[in-house]
Amino acid sequence: MAQKTLNKLTTKGIQKLIRDAIRTRRPVSKADGGGLTFTVSKAGYPAWVLRYRIHGKGREYTLEADATQDDFAITAARVERDRLRERIRGREDVALTKRLGDPSSLSTFMALADEWYSRQIKSNVRNPKIVRRILDKDILPKIGAIAPGDLEPQHIDGVLQAIVERGAPTIANDALSFIKRILTYARKRKVVTYNVAADFDLTDAGGREKPRSRNLSRDELADLFKAMRTTSTLGRENELAFKILLATCVRKSELVMAQWKEIDLDEGVWHLPAERTKTKSEIRIPLVAPVVEWFKELKVFAAGSGYVLPKRRIAKRSSKPHISPDTLNVALGRVTHSLAHFTIHDLRRTARSRLSELGISQEVAERALNHRMKGIAGVYNHHDYFEERKHALTLWADLLVALESGDDYNVLPIQGQI
């Protein structure tokens, strides 16, 4: 099939289809090419459907790919389309296989990877979508159709070098780790006798990664606040989210999934439950005056949602009701600034560094970031330092406000170790 007939749809086009279906209360669909069609029910629920013919009969297969309307979801659907068409070319009726269950063995690396992901990753790791993304984008398009026993070292090297050449060494390291684990899974189940990736190490992928040390100075924070104010495409909700991340020292996922029932704006306390913290320990986060005002503004934007940052796009029924963590990554990428590269997680390192600069003691600063205490102190010291953290976060928030307003923020408000 000619390349020009593939990949016709765009993110904006898909969003319009969903709006049209909801407005007219009629199902709509549009072809992307290669038999792949984006459909929307009259209730507004989207899905990707692959239409094909086999044994002289027309068939339809509803894809497993996420049907949310962003660039990654479209890419994932196209990857799954191409994988399915390979199986169809081998005279497999994929819709029938799906209905009856796949009786075949793990005859391709793709099938092997999918089983490994389903059994060992999907419900057992914190961010399974990261693994799924690397599989679908970087690994399976290269070696998915090869039988596990036919893999050669050059196949593994080809996957890794393609990632390195596009400037993503960390992803190359992750890809190597996943391939090794998949093939170890296969060896245990006698699908292969030897892990062909076993001799590869980080020097064959992205190299040994150095611990990140990036944090933003006071001047850089002032420049960032100015850049956020002048970036028209950022959106006030995203700007407020970045301020709250800085001021409260929480992790991105903790804010993204935050619910209003956890937050008491009158008392100025965020009760972060144990199941949503990395340390699996509940923590009360002091909300000082500027942060309370930022949360109040977000509550207006939330428009009655139970979530602080509710999902902003129409999505399929099973999608989560809050924004994706990637939403804030994309938003940060929109900010026009001349600062050296930094990530959202670097904002936590920034907060920790500036807290020390403000004279906050190590115990209080570490507790403010909800880090576990190390050594014997971690065993015996269960004090939550709430009042001390409240004082520390007040100093920190006052500094952030001064940085944003352009006041004399070079005067250190140090009052001794706290």
C-alpha cells in the first residue's frame, strides 16, 4: 500500500470528530489508512478499529491501543495496526483469535514481550506506561516480528543504536534492560536456550548515567516565573501547578492525582494518603498562605470536579479522571525561556537546595520532601516536624513570591537552623 495513503489523521482532527459526535449525538468515523479507522460512538466514546479482509470476508478488530486523542496515542494505534497487519499477512484472522484466545506459542518476540508485559509489568510496577511506550516505540517495530530463537546480537545492537543516534541514551539503557528481562523470561520458560542480550552492557547502550544535580538558582527561578507569565500557551492551571510543586515539595504524581477531599484549605493542611506516596507513609503537608490562594484558584478551574487537576479532554470511559503526568511535561516544554535544560523533578531538587540555603536543618528539609530518614534515626525518630515544616515552607513560599514579584530576593531570610 502506498505510503501516502497512511497516517491521515491528526490530533486536532480526532478532537473535532469527538466534538462532532457529542454535538450531533451520532456516531462518526474516519479512516487513518491501512484499514485503521478512528470511531466515536454517539455518546462520545472513542475507539480504534482495524478493518480487513481474510478468506474473502470483511472483519473488524477493536484495537487495545489507548483511544485518547494525543500524539502518543495515535502513534501507539498505528504501531498496533502494523503489528496486526503482519499477522493478517500470515493468514491469521486476528479478530477470531482475539475472540477464541490465542492458542499459539510465543512464536515472535512481539508475542513474548506482550506476555511478559502482561504478567510481570502491567500490574506490578508504578509506571507501566513507560515500559509500554519504549516497547511500542523503540523495540517492537525493530525486532517484534522476529522469532525469539532467531534473534542475533546485531538485532539487539540495531535497536540500541537507533535510540542513541536520536539522542536518547537513558531510553537506550532502559530498552536494553527490558530486552534482557524479556529474554530471561523466555529462557526460564524454555522458549530460548540462551539470552542473546546477556553480553550487552551500558557501554553498548547509552552509557553509565550520572546522578542529576540540576537545580534552579534564585535568578533562574525569577526568570522562570517571568517566562511562565509571558508564555500565552502555558495556561494558568499549569502555571499554578508548577508553583504548588515548588512550594509544597511534592512529587509530580502526588499533585496530579490529588483530590479535594485530601485538602483542607481552612486549616491549611493537605492530608496525603500513604497509598499515593513513594514512601508508603501518610504525611500532613502544611499549606501556607500563598499556596492556599493558589489552590483556591485551581478549585475554580476544577469546576466541581473531585480532582485538583481534572482531565481537560474528552476521553474514553476507562480513562482516569485527572490529567496525565505527561500533561505537565508538555506544558513545561511550552515555556519559552533561555535557562539550561531542567525537568519537573528538578523542581524538587531546587526546593531542597533552596531550603538549605534558607537555613533549614537537614531533618526538617528532608521531611518536607517526605524522604525517609536514614540509619538509626529512621528507626527511632517518628516525629513528623509539622510545625517546623510549616515554618520552613513559609520562608520558602515567601521567597517564591518575592522572586515572582521582583522584590529584593537576594536578602536571605535566615533565622538560624530550623
